[in-house]
Amino acid sequence: MKKTSVERLASAPRAPHDPQRTRRAILDAARIVFAEKGFSGANVDEIVARVQTTKPTIYYHFRSKEGLFAAVLEDVYAGMRDIERSLDLQELPAAAAMRKLVEITFDYHAEHPDWIRLISVANIHGAKHIAGSESLAPSNSAIIVILRELVYRGVREGLFRDGVDALHLHLLINSFCFYRVSNRHTWKVIFKRDLEAPEDVEAQREVIVGAVLRFLARG
Amino acid sequence: MKKTSVERLASAPRAPHDPQRTRRAILDAARIVFAEKGFSGANVDEIVARVQTTKPTIYYHFRSKEGLFAAVLEDVYAGMRDIERSLDLQELPAAAAMRKLVEITFDYHAEHPDWIRLISVANIHGAKHIAGSESLAPSNSAIIVILRELVYRGVREGLFRDGVDALHLHLLINSFCFYRVSNRHTWKVIFKRDLEAPEDVEAQREVIVGAVLRFLARG
DNA sequence: GTCTATAAATGGATAGAC
DNA sequence: GTCTATCCATTTATAGAC
């Protein structure tokens, strides 16, 4: 006997279909697993177990394990984008603004080790998973424009020297903030020092702030 | 009929058993494959194909895939160790010595992308493969002693300011040299700029040399 | 120490029902 | 859009001969 739609609604309904919510939950679980195990080391069953969904559902939404990883990367980059957009540096003098920018970058990296591992994983695989993505490039390089304008402002104010390439400055800032998190495990083995010890974290923050301000200072 | 050892020697001999050579060849091939594919992505058959050996031979020498990866890591760290040992900075004034140290670090990283990928892979896996190794720590942290003495010398010469932690300085130098190689793929996608373009490489070298010297400069 | 052959398990992906 | 059940390629690892 054919069920009517009324009977379907009446019979003990499972979790209602909510594709956006499902998609979101899969992305969150996948982020954790990929960050923990790398791309090949991650296994789809483990993601399934975390989300309480099934493999076919994942493949329905993301087409393949690679598609899922690509979606995770696009998703995490959005977080950094939002931080950069929320930067409000206009009110501050150039040196104070630069200090704030470096500190926020430092803190964001320190608080998002998962993000850092994912980017490491992406680089190990030659960034092929995001190679085709046009959505990442324009919005994420906004930070370069912000940096460039801030440097110009410092030059006009007579505080900063001229001729510093904004991308090189970004490289100087990000390399430190990224590396101290990404490579903390091998550092601990080799140098017997915990880069995450709270007192030392504060000192490291001052190191990169100081290095950047001295790098830009005139004379 | 049982073969005598003379008959064995006479009959078309395969490559003679040379365990050290076999071990070396396996390590070299494994380094390439692990660097290219990560730990889980690498497959032992691919290593076998490169070396012209067999899987049981690999398992005989290294016990497991993990054991092989650990051996590769210990092996590549030795290269960096040799560079650091060969540093001869005594003749130079402190600032010139520091410049040389930074430039050599920069160049070594630039010339060894495989080494960098392997360390990234090790960190993604929490450095568990080298966690137990006591051979790595003492010899590799020699660089910290060198740095510390060089900073002291600069302070005595009145060139450098006091109070700089040698490990933080090492972090500043290495983070830049490492990151510009390790993260070049995602950078290319996001910022549309090739960090390996020869003219730009020279400029980056000057950026980190300048940043370090300005970081240390008195006043 | 190194080989051939194969065991044993894992894990990406899909067919087909609902 | 999501489920159950399963296929099948891949791949770590080893038994046993030489």
C-alpha cells in the first residue's frame, strides 16, 4: 500500500533534511580530521563518525575526498579574511597601527593551529586543491593593500623609511606568526623548549612587533 | 645438486650484497617520495621502484614505514648540522658575521625544498617520529650556542643591544627562511606572486638580513 | 640480505532503496 | 538528500625460499 504524504509526516520522523546544516557539520568535522591527519592520512569514515552522517551524503555534497578538502580550505581562509576586514587602523598613528596589525596577526595564528596545519597540508600537496579557486585570491590579498597604505602613511608622517615592499613586509610578519605554530613540534624535540609556554609567547609577540617596527623605522 | 660457492660466484652474479649501499639508496629514494607525497600519501612500492630493491628488504632494514620515515628525518637533519658546523664566523666583525649566518641559512633553505617539506610533514604528525631520538637534540642545537656567542660579541663591540634571546633570534631568522619556501604554493595562488623569481629572491634575502641587523642594532 | 608470492586490512567510492 | 550495503583498488606487511 502506497504511503500518502500525510502518513510519511506522521511516522516517526528522523532528523529533518537540512542540507545547509549537513554541509556545515561535514565541513567542521572534516577540518578537524584533515588538520590532524593530513590529506591522505585522513579517512572519510572518521569524518562520517564525527558528523553522524554517511559516506554517500559526503560524496553527494562534495563529489570526492579532494573536493571536500578543497571546500575545507576555502572555508578556513574565510576566517582570516574576516579578521583582516575587521581591522580598524585609521584612528591610530602609523606605529601604533602597525603594532596592532602585527599583534592581531600573531594572536589569530596562535589561536588557530588547525588553520595552520591545513595550510601546511595544502602546501605539501603543491596547493593544487585551491589552484583553480578565484574566490580566494582577490579577497585575501586585501591585507596587502592595507599594509601598503599603512606604510605610506608612516612614510608621510616621517616615521617609516621609504621603499619597503608590502608583500615582503607581510612575509616577514606572517612567517614568524605561522612558523612558531607550525614547527613547534620539531622545535620542542630539538631545542627542548615549549614555544607555547605563556610567558614565552608574550616575549615572542614582542620580538615580532619589535622586529617589524625596527625594520620600518627611519634611519 | 647443491651449488658450491665457486659455482655461485661463477653464475651471472646480481648486484653483490652491500647492505650499507642498499640502506643509503633506500633512504635517498624515500626522502624524495615522502617529501613529494607526505607520510600517508607516500607508498612503499613507489620507493621500491626507485631503488630497484624489494619491499621485504626495506622492512628488513627499517622495520616499518614509520621506521623508514624516522630514519629519513634523522638523515636530513644531519645535512643542516654539517652546514652549521662549517660556519666560520670568528674572523668577521659581529655585524658581518651575522649577515653571513643569515645568508647561509637563507640559501640552505632555498636549496633544500625537500628538507623543508619533510619537516612540515613531521610537524603535521606532531613530530612523533623523532620524539624519541636523542641524537637530534644535542648536535642540532649547536646553532643556538653559536648565535648566543655572536650576539654577546656584538654587544661587547658596542654594535648590538643587550637582552636578545638567542632562541628568539633563531626563530626570527628560520621562520622567514623556512616559510618563504614551505608556503610558496599557497602564496602563489593568493597573492599571484612567485616567491622564487630570482630578482625577488635577492630582495627577500636582503629583507631578512636587514630585519635581523636592525633588530639587533643598538638604540 | 634479498628475493617471489601473497596475506590481510584499509579505505575511497558507488548502486540502489527510500 | 540521506540511508544500507557492498564493491574493489590500494597498500602495509610477512611467510618462506635462496
